[in-house]
Amino acid sequence: MQTVDQILVDIEVQGYSVIQEVIPAERVTAVRESVYAAHQIRAEEANAKAQAVRAQGHRLGGRRSAGSPGDNQRRAVVRPLCGG
């Protein structure tokens, strides 16, 4: 069992913490799908906002390098949710 301190460190470092046996096993799939759907909606909203900014002639910041921490964190969250 994780301690509260371990959970808080996970949240501070990774942005989330996996706490075992909080979601009943029979609900894990539904929760995973719900989280993935919410992530997709937020991604679509962000893409639409970026397109609107570009349509006004503005440039957005350059693409991050593959080794940037933000990219790795996003991959770490999305892969388990997608089953990959």
C-alpha cells in the first residue's frame, strides 16, 4: 500500500498517481474509456484553438524535441489508456 507521501511525490513528479484498488475491477474499462474520451475532447479543443490562432496569421511555438519532458509525460498517460 502506498503512503500519502508517496502519492503526493508521484503527483508532483508525474502529474498523477496510480492508487491500487480504488476503482473496482469491473469498472476499470469504463473509467479508462471515459478518461480517454475526455482527453480526446481536450485535444480537439486545443487543435481548434491553434488553428484559429494560425488562421489569424500568428505562428505558434516550434515543435518540441522528442526528448522534451512534456512529450514523454503525454505518451505515458495516453498509451495505457489506448491499450498500447
